[in-house]
Amino acid sequence: MIYLIGFMGSGKTTVANELSKKIHLPYIEMDESIEKNCGMSIKEMFKTHGETFFRDKETEFLKSLTNKAIVSTGGGVVLREENREYLKNGLSIYLKAEWKTIVERLTSDTDRPLWKGDEKEKKQRFEDRLKLYREAANEVVSVDWKTPEEIADEIWARLK
């Protein structure tokens, strides 16, 4: 199993799609899968059941994976130590983006519940997660100023 981890907006889903084409493995978008399994959007889960409910669903989803695939994880999957340990059972690749890159990519995003609110609060969330991504990662790939194809090529070169 190959897990792509990183903050929201780091390109996990786009890179998973590109990498899937290169190495001929299916890719799974964790958040989409959880939404499908629960029959509601993440935004609705947060509003109706709270963040803990959603984090429980992330852990359940990780544990349910059995077939070899590329998994684009949710940005907060690393918040639980149990998940960070589980990610180490496969190859966990941290797509590292600088704060400026994240802001540029998410400026007009209205679907992510944790992207709303105060700029200082969002940046603090980003900074708080950096060490967790590093802790959970087997590999770190910088994504700033690179196309998804270039990032997938770099990952593929490391896998060979």
C-alpha cells in the first residue's frame, strides 16, 4: 500500500491519480470513500456528528484496506497516533508544501470545513501537523513549484 499524506491542498489526490497511471495501481481517495460509505459529505459529518466522528471513520477506513493501491489520505489522518503507526505498514509519502503554496491553492476553496475561519488559526493547524507528517512518513517529497506529473515521476524514481 502506498499512502500519500500531507496538509490539505498539498496535491495528494492529483498526484495519486498521476502515480496510478505510471505504476498501474488503482488509487483510492480516502475522503471520497468515507463520504460514500457514510452517505454524507465531510462538511455534513462535521456539522452533524463532529470532528471526532469523522476521525473515527478515517481510522476505520485505514483498517479496512486490503488490496494494494495508492491511497490519497485526508489531511488530518495523522492526528491519531494509531493512524500514524498504521500508515507505516505501507509506504507513506509526505507531500510537503510550504504554507504559501497551500494558501495559493486553497484561496477559493469553500468545501473544506477546517479551511474556514481565521488565517492565524489555519496556519497554526498547518504548523502543528508538520511534525506528525514527518513522523508518519517513510519518504518526503517537496511539491512546491512542481507539476503533479513531476511529483509522480519523483515518487516513481524513488520506488524503483
